[in-house]
Amino acid sequence: MAIVSYQIASLLEKMTSNDKDFRFMATNDLMTELQKDSIKLDDDSERKVVKMLLRLLEDKNGEVQNLAVKCLGPLVNKVKEYHVEGIVETLCANMLSDTEQLRDISSIGLKTVISELPLGSNTLAANVCKKITGRLSSAIEKQEDVSVQLEALDILADLLSRFGGLLISFHPVLLNSLLPQLASPRQAVRKRTIVALSHLVMSCNAALYNKLIDHLLEGLGSSTSSSVSRTHIQCIASVCRQAGHRFGEQLWRVAPQVLEHSNDTDEELREHCLQALEAFVLKCPKEVQPHIPTIIELCLKMITYDPNYNYEDSEEGGGGEDEEMEDETAAPDADPESDSEEYSDDDDMSWKVRRAAAKCLESVISTRHELLAELYQTVSPALIARFKEREENVKCDILSAYTALLRATRPPPALQSITPADNSPQALLLQRVSGVVRGALRVIRGRSVRARGCALALLRELLAAAPGCLADHAARVIRALTPALTDKTTASSMKIETLVFVVCLVRGHSPAAMRAHVAALMPAVLGCVHDPFYKVTAEALRVLQTLVKVMRPLETAEHIEDSTIEPPPEELQQFILPMYECTLVRLRATDMDQEVKERAIATCGQLLCHFGDYLQNELPVCLPIFLERLRNEITRLTTVKALTKVAASPLRIDLRPILSEAVPILGSFLRKNQRALKLSTLVLLDTLVQNYSNDISIELLAKVLVEVPPLVCEADLHCAQTALTLVRGACLRCPAALTADARAALTPNILALAKSPLLQGGALKAMLGVLSALVSADVAGCSRRELLALLVAPVHRVHEHNATAHHIKQAFHSLAKCVAAVVTEGGSDALDVVRGFLRDATQPPSDAHHMFALLAVAEIGRHLDLSSIPNLKEVLLASFAPSSEEVKSAASYALGSVAVGNLPEFLPFILREIEAQPKRQYLLLHSLREIISCESCTPEGVEALRPFIPEIWVQLSKHCQCAEEGSRNVVAECLGKLCLLEPKELLPHLKEFLQSPEPLTRTTAVTAVKFTISDQPQAIDPLLRACMSELLVPLRDPSLGVRRVALVAFNSAAHNKPSLIRDLLPSVLPTIYQETKVKKELIREVEMGPFKHSVDDGLDLRKAAFECMYTLLGTCLDRLDVFEFLRHVEDGLRDHYDIKMLTYLMCARLAQLCPTVVLQRLESLVEPLRATCTMKVKANSVKQEYEKQDELKRSALRAAAALLHIPEADKNPHLMDFVTQIKSFPDLQPIFESILKDSSGGAAVDANLMDQS
């Protein structure tokens, strides 16, 4: 402290120097000290520093004054409150000084202090604000000096935007002093008054809000001057933009007045009216709905408002114009539009009206998705006709509006594969494609760089909204694009945008459709590869890489012999060498940008992959360069990927010159920490082993395989899968490479992974492939007997581990599959092995042995017919009896799996047993489900099962009314899966079950419907679409259980195939919303000893309804009335724990998808969140209750963080008050800070990723 005081005293002394440089340097040093977090000032130093800085504000040197003002910012947080108040007092007094320079500097000082006042310390901020506010309002009212008035308005706006909530007592005074300023003769005063008023309405009460609106409407109604009308309408627009969530209730009286003034002859007034209408559309979407047709009509009229210019010249011969222009692409002066671009009239303000109309239209398009079809009929042709606009700013806004229309038309991912209906927006767009392309190309040929960029963005969006729609127009589009690439005067940014679009164009169409246009495009692209700007080069190389795939697609030729691969068309063969040569120049260069290096490597790899047979003589040149790049740490990953393409090419490129050096380098990559490099290297090595095994020496491969074992572990299953695939390839192609050392290192890791409970999916498949390959290749030390003994060993040691029953079961399933892979790979002793397992199942030493023996028999029985083993059925049925549920489950799985090996033998037996053994019915039904699931996967299986389907259906239909829910669910799953196999015959029967008088039968039928809806295309889809309304009737069923499963089935449809239910939403949504209500008649009291406990029978139903709502947000947002939707979400925020968790997720999702709507309802969303965050758990509660409450608070904080990310949400007093409250709780503040940090980083905590279905 003493050292700091000494330093400060020394600086203060220098500040009194007569030399301005001394004063400047001392002030600069003081600012450096004040910016340090560690600095602490004693009382005396504080007083002296404040006094000196205020004195320096009056310094004769302007630079010293500026520095002194800057010092006030950090000083505010370093000195005591009464000093800050003193600073403010002095600055306010200086504001009234006669010296203009002092007034200006004091005004900057006040703004600096206001911006630095801490939001958390309410007392300091409140005191300072109150001190300033009184002075400001009097300065505004006096009107003696306009410059003082302007500064005061500016400061007041800053003050209100940050601390409006603390000035509530001053709001009436401020409003009274601001309203007269709207009539000021000076435009600057009026503008700043509007800004201050718009910040005031964020936090003022309803009475003042209404008073302001009344004043504005009264002024507007009685106004005779267009300048007064302009001011009032500007103010209305500004108020709506700042506080749109409150403006909605006033719109019914404001909108008609604004619409009335929008036809005024004053162009500026028209512009302001259109801007106000745009604010209404964006901020009050529900309330503005009745006025939307009028607004659209007005905008369409105003967008053509250009009284000073005649477009007739451009419109003559409209039909053939495009064709003529195509021949004139080389001479832009021939473009009729160029005349209009030269036209200029400085007094012509009509363009502002047109621009405001275009922006207003864009706001309608982006908020009213339900009107899309209508917009295509009315707005789309009008916008296309205005692509000829002469003013650049307006043209860009018109193109932007049409791009918004296309963006809104883009089908959701779930519907992209479905052909659009006749009157759908997508179908209407396809009818307009020709006009859109013609208009956009006219703009691209124009001179305006900005407009050309907008036109390219529009065409890109067109491709996204209607994939493949430019196939018929590709020649015209490419002719229009090439001049931009070849002209040396074209800006680099334009070239990059053009090249990006070319990639979209080529990728968005089939190679066959684009091949004819390659010759027209190629010279321009090759020219761009030599461009001096590296970003243009990189993008041009990406285009080349894309074109290579078009010239000679090899995807279909992967498994065809070399001699049958089609050569590229003759006219394109001339480009192969030039493409290679210009890529080679970039590949060789070492002083290039990293992006160009990587792109050159990738492009060269693509060229060799597709045209290796034409570039045989060039291989000795470029392969050594690849080797060099492989040794470079920066380019090695890209090189590995490029070499993978070359090695996988069906042309079998000769890689022998580099294999002997490349393989050891690749082996060393497997030791690196870079995961992406390891994975790519494993893929490349596997490709080399598959295609070049004869060219790689055994010793080289053996050295690489020694590096593989550490990668075979459960820590990274994807890496393990790729490594196992490589080992399998080596076993099949070069078994000798698996040396004793490699086997010794590999076997323990393979066995450790085989018994891991995490092993599943692709990694398990790869494991089975390796084991089969080891046995079939007869690798030393890996015979069937040895591997079997090693795989079974963990089962005998299971009691040594402390794994849970679930983990053991999971691990045994994987181990059993591994055993089956080893046993079924050739050899005649498989049945003996099965007999051994059956002996274990008959006299098991433990439940674990019993379970594993059954699972092993099950997996072997899938692949081999075990019907010749005499006591098989008896042993499996006997295993249904033990007390262990795990053993019973394994026995039922085994019976089903063994049946797959011989259906005629086992399936009738299982059906008879289901009839005869009611007690074992549940387990036998599971066996039946296993058969149906397994056989449905392959066409052969379906054919084998088909003769038995009627018999199975009859048997299942007898059990639709099982009292046990588990059995009913299994029956329903079997019925659903059978329906997928024979939809035409069985779906009518399923519909009959839905009409049954028995609620349990209806429940089973509805659940079966759920299993007919999968995320993959199925033969049943058209039939389901035709009768979906019948299948959803159970949503209104009198029985609670039926309604619940109907909601689950609806949720499944909305998630997997939204196209089935989209058109039914108007009739279904009210039913779903109804189910979200708490129904008192379903709540009953249960006596538990001396206590009474409430049980809510409707909870599961409500939860299912909210889950449906959450799913619809992701798949059918354009079909929802978000205001109505949000009302039910608000109810859910006050419901039970499970439902609260769901609705918090919905809040976060809605904040991202519909921010403007959420902003309007922020108040009603914040209160329930606040209640959750401030809730206390009862003192005698159990630990689970505390954990539950913590999780609930964490979810509520996530929702609050999502709301905070909405643009302009930080101006909402309720939300900011809640956030301040959160930060004042020591237990919530760190959690909230970490959530905010996560959501603002790259890996945003995205509520979308959390799927509740």
C-alpha cells in the first residue's frame, strides 16, 4: 500500500508540471496503474487522485483532457461511493459551463462513468443515477443551449438503457420533460429524444407507457405537418423495437393510424411508416396478424414506387432477353441494366421507400411461415420482377427478401426425401425456378459487386430449398459465372463467392447432369488456381477436386475389374494433364499458405484416384512429393487421407515406389497422440493390405502390426474397431505377418476387449471378423480350441470381479457372440461344443455359468441347425424354471435364437408351448419376438418366416388382453413387426383391434401401431399415411391407458416420420394440449399408515403429451402456433418435477427457434424459473430429494441462460432482475457462470441435442 501511495503521489506531482508532455505521461501512467486489478488506494490517495483528475478535465491541452476522461472509467471501481458521487456532481456542474470544450469533455466523462458503474452494487448506481437524473431533466427542459440539451439527451439515453429500473421514481418527471422535445424544431433533438424514450419504455410502468402511446397517437391524429408525423411514427417504431413484448396490446389502435399515413405523398413519411410496420411484424407477430394482408399489399405497391425513372427500355422483348444477353456476357456494357446504374439524381429519395418496403416484406416472409404458399402466389412474382432494380442498396434488400423466402421453403431434414405435394411451397417454387434464375443471372452480369454476392447467395439458397432444380439451367448459369472468374478486375471476394457457389452447384446435381458443363467451366477454374491470392487458389482447387468426381465417377466402379471402368468422355480427356500440372505447381511449392498446401494434396490425390491410368508417367514425380509431405507434421494428416483415396482406387495405381518407405512412417503414426491421424492411418493401412498385400514385405507389415495392440482397448471403441479391421485384413491376406511378438501383444488386448461390457455395434462386428479370420487363417497359437478356452476362461473367474449383474450380462452377450464366431468358422466339432454348453446348463455351478452357457448356445444356434441334438428343447425349457431372472431371460433368448437356425422344427413348438404354458407365456413370447426381429433383418429370413405369419398372428391375437403389461408390450411389438412384413393383409386386422370394446386390446393395438413406424422407408408407409387419422382416434379414447400409449405412438410418428402426422396437426394439437392440463379428478389420496399421500394418475399422460410437444418443436415447427404452444409450456413450468425438466428444455429450444415470440412472453416464463431457483428443500428430506432439487435448479438455470442469449433480452427488467438475483446466491452463481461460459463457447450446450423421446 505504501509503495502504491508513493507512486501515486509522484505521478500527481508530475501532473502539476507546466510541461504538457509531463502531464500527459503522468496521466497515462496513472491510467495504467488504475487498470491493474491489484491496485488498492488509501483514503488520502483516493481524494487526491479524484481532485487531480477533475482539475485535469479543465487542462489547456486537449490530449491531457482526453486521457483524464479515460481515467475516470477504471477509477469509478477503485474509489469509495462518496467520491464517485463527487465526480458526478462536478461533471454535471461542468455541463452547464460557458466553455464548449469543458462541456464536451464533461459529457464524455459522464458517459464513461455511467458505462463503468457496476450493475451489481445497486446503492452506488442508484445514488449516482438520482444525482444525474434531476440535473439532466432540467437541462433538457430549459432549452437554453441546444448543444447542452443534445448531450443531456445522449447521457439520459445511456443512463436509462443501463439503469432504467433504478430510476422508477424519476420516470414521470423524465417523461414530462422528454415529450415536449418531440416538437423541437431541431431534428437532432427529436432523434435523441426518440432514443431516450425508447429506453425509458423498457422499464416504465403501464400507466406511463399508455400515456406515451396516447400522446403519440394524439399528435399523429391532429398533425398537419409531415415533419411532426414523421417524428411520431419514428418514435412509435423505436418504442416497438425496444419494447415489442409490451407493444402488442397497443397495436390495435396504433396500426390503423400508421397504415393510414403510409399513403402520404411525403416519401420520408412513407419510409418511416414502412419501418414501423416492419417493427410491428417482427415484435408483435400475433397481434399484427389481422393487418398482414394490408401490409403485404402496401409493400408490393411501394416496392415498385419509382416515379423518376422509366423501366420500359429494360422490359422490351422480355422473353428473348436472356438468350440475347448470354451472347453478350463478355461485354457488360451491352447489359440494358448498365444504363440504369449510371442514372443518378441526388434529390431522388424514392429508393428509401422501396428499400423499406423490401425489408418489411422480408420481415413478413421470415415470421409467417404458414403463409408460404400464398406468398409464392403474390409476393414471389413481384420480387422477381424487381430484380431489375437500379439502386444497389434496394436491389440487395430485394434479393435478401427472396433469399429469406427460399430459406423458409427449405424442407426440414425429415421431409427432404419426400416428393412435395402439389400446392406445397416446394412445388410452387419449382414452377418459379426459371424466372428466379433469369433474374438472378441478370444481376450477376451487372457491375455491382455487392448485388452479385447477394444473387449468388440467393442461388445457393435455391439449391438448398429445391435440390437439383438447376439441372436444366446449368449451361446459362455457368456462362454467367465464368466472366467473373476470368476477368482480372474482379474482386477476390467475388471470385471466392463464385467458386463456393460452383461447388454447391456441382455437388447439388448428379455427375451425369453436370458432366456436359465441365468443358465450359474448366478454363476459368484452372486460371483461378494460378491466382495470386491464396484463398482464391484454395477454393479453385476445391472446385477442381469436385469436378474430377464428375468427369469420371468411380463410386459405382468400386468392385469392378480395371478393364471395365469407363474412360472419361473424349472432350474432357484434354483437361486431365492441365489439371494435374496446375495442381502439381501448388503441390511442389513449400512457401504456400497452409490451406493451399492441404487443398493441393487432396486435389492431387483425387486426380490420381480417378485418372491414375492417364497419369502413369507422372507417378515418379508426384509420389515422392507425397512421401515428403507425409514426413511433414503439418501436412501428414491430409496426405494420409489423400493416399487412402489413391490406394482405394479401382484403377489400382502403382504405389510400389513409395510403399517401402511409407509403411514404416505410417507405423510410427500409430504411436502419436493425434486421434484423427491414428484413425486415418489405420484406414490407409487396411486399404494397402487389401489392395497391395503382395507388394508389402512381411517384415514391414509385421513391424506395423506390433504397433496395433495398444489401440485395441475399450477406451476408444471407434479406434479399436478400425484397428481390428486392419488385423482381420492382415489375417486373411498375409497371415505370416502376425509374428509371435505381434500375437503375444494382440491376444490379451483382444480378449480384454471381448469381455468388456462396452463392446457393441461396429466394434463387436469387427471383433467377430478378427476371431473368424484367425481361425480360418489357421494362425499359429490361435486355433479354435485355444481361442475357445481363452474366451470361456473369464466366465469361470467371474466371481473374482466386483462387476454389477448388468455389466456381467452385457459382457456375456458379447463373449457368447465371440464364442459363436470361433465355433461356427468351419470344423465338424461344433455340435460337441454345444453339447458341452448344454451340460453346463443342465448342472450349472452358478447362475453366471448357466446364463453364459445358454447365451453361447443361442449365438451358435443362429448360425447352425441344432435340431439334431436330442435333449436341446428340454434343457432350454428347464432353464425357464430357476429363480434368477437373468437365466430365464437368457433361456428365452436362446430358444428364439436356436429357432432361427431351423424354423419348421422350432417355431410350431414355441407356438404350442405359448398355448399350453400360461405361466411361461411371457418368456415364450420373448422367444417369438427374437425370431421375428432376427428374421425381419434379411430378405431370406422374411421369406423363411412368411409361411408361418398367419399362424403367429392368430396366436398373438389371443394374448392381446393379457393382464400383464410386459406380455402385452411384447405381443404389440410382434404384431407391429409382422405388419411391416405383410402390410396389406395385416394392417386391416390391426385397425379392427383398435375398434375392440376391451381397453387392453386397444392398448395393445395402439402400441403395435407405434412399432410399424420406423425412421427408414417401409412398404407400409403409404398405407399408414392413408389411414393415419383412424390410427390416431385412440388419442380421444375414454380409457386413460389407451390415451397414454396413443400419445407415445404419436410421439414416435412425429420423431421418426413427421410426414405422416403434419397435415393432421390442426385436429390433433388441441387434444394434445388438453392432456397437458392437471386434472383434479385423477388425483387421489392414499393412506400410508398415519400419513396421507397424493397420487396423480394423470401424471404419465401429461408427461407423454409434453414429450409430444417437445418432439414437434424439432420436426413440425412451421405447423405450430407458437403463442398457443408457449401458453401450455408456461403451465408445465409449474407442474411436477419430470414435466418441469421437460419444459425447461423446451424453453431453451424455443429461445433459439422463436426468439421474438419468447421475448414477448419473457415475464411469464421468468417467474416459474425464479420460483424453482429460490425453492428450499425441507430440513428433514432424504438425500434423493436434495439431488432432485439440485438437478431441477441446474435445468432452470440452463433455461435462464438460453433466454439471456435472445437478442435484446438483456433489456428486459424482469429477466435482468432474475439474473441479478441468481448472481446474489453463492450456491447458484458459480453454476450459472459455468453454464453461460459453456453456451457461449464453440461447444454450445444445445438443448436440441437432448432428445426426450
